[in-house]
Amino acid sequence: MGATLALAEPTYAAPAISFETETAQADEAVWWVVFVGLAYAVALAWATYCRITGGYPEISFGWKGFKVACKSAP
């Protein structure tokens, strides 16, 4: 009985259910949000460092990204 079970062919069949959804666009949007959030966190950290050293930061956001300038106090 044990030999018969060992020689039997596996009866696995691939699942018949398939989903036709497009996830590539949603994945790119998530990574874009993560990248922009990380860049903003870095800009805020630099602005905090600028303020600690006695300056005042100016943060602007445009098509080319974040711009953080550290101006000296008058």
C-alpha cells in the first residue's frame, strides 16, 4: 500500500480563478507619495537645523522639487 501511494502522480491543478486587474498604476502612485513625503521630511529637517543655527528657512515647492534656503537673520 505504501509503494502504491509513493508512485502515484500528483493531482495538483492550477487555480482556475484569475483577476484581470491593473495594479501597476496604483503601485507607481504609492511610490510617488512615499518619495514626496520623504523629500518633505528632509526639507523640514534642514529647516529645523537652519532655525537652530540662527537663520530662518524658506521652503518652496515647484515642478523641480523642494527648495530650502537658509537665510541669515537681519
